[in-house]
Amino acid sequence: MFISLKPLEERGGLTTARVVDRLRREVSKIEGLNVFMTPAQDIRMGARQSSSTYQITLWSAEIDELYAWVPKVLEKLQGVPEITDVNNDREQGALQASITIDRMTAARLGVDMSDIDSALSNAFSQRQVSTIYTSRNQYQVILEIDPRFQREISDIGRIYVPGRDGAQVPLTTVIKVNRTVAPLVVNHQGTFPAVTFSYNLPPDVTLDEATQAINQAVAELHMPDAIRVEAAGDAKSFAQQANTQPLLILAALLAVYIVLGVLYESLAHPLTIISTLPSAGLGALIALRLAGMELSIIAFIGIILLIGIVKKNGIMLVDFALEAERQRGLTPERAIYEACLARFRPILMTTMAALLGAVPLALAAGPGSELRRPLGVAIIGGLIVSQALTLYTTPVIYLLLDKLHRRLGGGRAVAPRTSVAQSAVQSVAH
């Protein structure tokens, strides 16, 4: 069943998660019915379908031990307050008949084990015993008992096996039949049998908090080492994405450093420009925290965008200062001072243009606005904090790195051609 919600203003500003939580409480009162509701996701990465949004998988080479622990894990997870709608994909709806041969009785009656095996195979395995050939076609001859006698366990009593002196012995005389329950399907994680537990998040609970609560609950069970537990589906994808975020930021900073190092023919002053970026990331995180938003994929994209937007402040200052040192012979102190005076207006204009352009994203309303709003909040917060700090910190870092560069024997830094630097600044500002 697909439920389309009314526009946000018509439902009193209730988010989708709040509406689902209210519906969940009401439908839980229905006897004999389990209902699982999942909000439509803007981004699905796990490629695994289930009754709930997030998954955790138990897998083991020992299938009997795995199935023995499934009810215990399910009961434990259902008691974790950080998750809801807990269920699993193990379907125990199949009936199974386990046949045990009474060997002593069979030996007393002169019944061979092979005859019992052949009788059961002939009756239920639909064994091909012959082929009838005609002039135009051929037909397979299948041996089995009448389908009317294949429905009940008691029908096995109609099967006979040869005994001593050619006597016909009822099969039920030499076997015992036990009715058991078996899974309809055996799911696998890779090559191992597995059971996947699905769960949803209550409102105001993050995936990281839920993951920590699940890991603690599973650890308290003290399961054997033969059973492995790992996140699956969207939960696994989000965890992997969170682990690769630092590497992605590091790769972006390294690329910026290499390009600026080639542009300015210096190893020191690219660090001056990169020094403007931590304040932008800090501002984005503070803004997300104040707005009550998570560091989602969209918010992380906003931080990556800040790397390209914020570094233009440092490029404008460093480019002007190096040109003043080379062309006019000014000291580093005087050069960076004049750079601050001359570049203040273009820095402020470009920052305000980017900041105001993100305001519609942060204040967006309507369907899908929840996906875009963290992007605008991250950009606005990063630009405000970086603009307030870098105008003061960039000149200081410029002078400190210039002194360090000279002390290490680098001499005065060489600026690139004016046309190249100006085109680079204009390109980044654009």
C-alpha cells in the first residue's frame, strides 16, 4: 500500500517520520496484524529490499546454530528503544516430514534398507522410468503414487515394501514419521546461510545512535564466534560512506594544494590558502547542529562545495600580496596589508553572492525540501564563520609561513604571471 501525504502546510508541519510514528502507534493496536511502514527514501544505496529501512545480518556456516540464535536476537532487538519495526526474513511456514527407519524391526521382518529407499523414491520423487517413442514425439514415463495420496502423512501407510518370503510389509511398520517446521527459503550472505533483521528509526534518533545501541545489545548476548554480525543494506552503505568521508576531504585538499603549488611555484603559500578551509567546515557543522540536522550525504556535499568557494578568499589575498612583493618590492607585512585593503570588497561581494544564493535552499518548503535544506544550511554556516575568521587569520598565517619559508632557505616567494593569477581568481570566484 502506497500512502501519499498531504502538503506540509496542510498537515501542520509534521515531517514524514512524525506521521509514520503516529500511524505506527495506531496500527499496532490491531490484533493479529503486523504492519511495517517505511518512508520513501530520496537516496537508496543498499540495494536490499525488506519490510523496514535498515538491516543487520547474522550469518554462519553452522545453519542449525544460526537458527537457534535467531529468536534470541529478535527478542533482544525488539527491546532496544532506539529502533522500531524489528523483523527478520526467516520464513518458518513450511511443513517437513522427517522419517526415521526402525532398523531392528526392519531386520526382524526381512526388509532391506534399499527397498525402503526405493519405495519412497518411487512414490514421491517423480522418477523417470522409461520413454515412449512415437513417430512424431516422445513421452517420458514418470513413476509416482496417485496424487490423491500425496497430501497427508497418513498416506504413507498405503506404501508397502517386500519382506521375508515375499510378504508385503506396510512402510509405516518399519519407519517413524515426525512432523517438523522448516524454512520456506534459506537466504545467504555470500556463500553462507544468513538471516537479515530489518528495523526503522523512531523520530529524533540518528542512524549512528541506533547502530551503537544494536551493537551493544548484540554484544550482551555473547553469541558464539561461529556467528558473525554485520550491517547490511542502507545501514552498511551509510557506514561505509561515513568512513570514506575523511579520505574524500583529504583527497580534495591534496588536489587543491598541488594545483596552487604549481600556480604559485611555492610549497608554503598554498598552505595559507588551505588554512581558510577548516573554519568553513567548522561553521558548516555548527550550523547543522543548531538547525538540528544530521551530517547527511547532501550536507557533506555542501562541505565539499565550501572548499571551492572559501579558498577564493585566500587566493585573492595571496595573489595580490605576492604580486606587490615582486613588482613593487614591498615587504611581506606591507604587501599583505595592502592586499587586505584592496581585496576586501571583492571578497565580501563574492561571499555574499554565494551566501544569498544558498538562502532559498535553507528556507525551502514543499515536497523534497528536506533533502536540499542541509545543503543550504551547511553553505551558509561555513561562509559566515569563514568570512568572520579568515580576514584576520589569513594575513597572520601568510606572514608566519613567509618567515618559515625564508628561514628554511626558500628565499622570497615567486608569484606567477599576473594574467594567470587573475584568471585563476576570476575562475574560482565565478
